[in-house]
Amino acid sequence: VMGAGVIAGFGLWGSMFPIDTIKSKIQADSLSKPQFKGTLDCLKRSLAVEGHAGLWRGVTAALWRAIPVNAAIFVAVEGTRQLLADTEDTVDQFVANVSGSSNT
């Protein structure tokens, strides 16, 4: 499960990092005197100044961060799913008792 989380994290960041880089540049841009006119302008100007490598600056740190984060998320989700599956009958019976109906 943890391995699947790591692979998912790498897939996410590997496919989305350039888009996230452009988003971050636009978010950091000045509101009073914006440097960029929009998303495509930011992309064009970033490519002109930094080249394609500029879109990937910082990807290594993001991939290292993805290892524990996505592994933990997958473990937590799978653990919660298992807990819910194990306690489903108990929860159903509790709800039936509280609501006054019986499923037995």
C-alpha cells in the first residue's frame, strides 16, 4: 500500500509540476503591478527567460516530499476503509437501536 502511495505521488507531481510552477508564479505576482497578464502569458515568458528547465525547478524536493506524504495518505485511507468494513455491522446495529427500528 505504501509503495502504491509513492508511485501515485510521483505520478501526480511528474505530471502536474510544470502547471504548479506557473500557478505559483501567478500567485506570487503583484496585485498592484502584475508581471503577467494571465496563465499563457506567464508560461510564454517563463519559457523565454528560463527555458523548459525553469518549469521543473524544485521537482526533486517535491518528489522526495511525495514519498512519505503519499505513502502515509494511502496507509491512512486503507486503514480507515478496513476499520469501516470491520465495524459496519456494529454501526448499522447502533443506528437501528438509536432510531428505534430493528434490522434483526
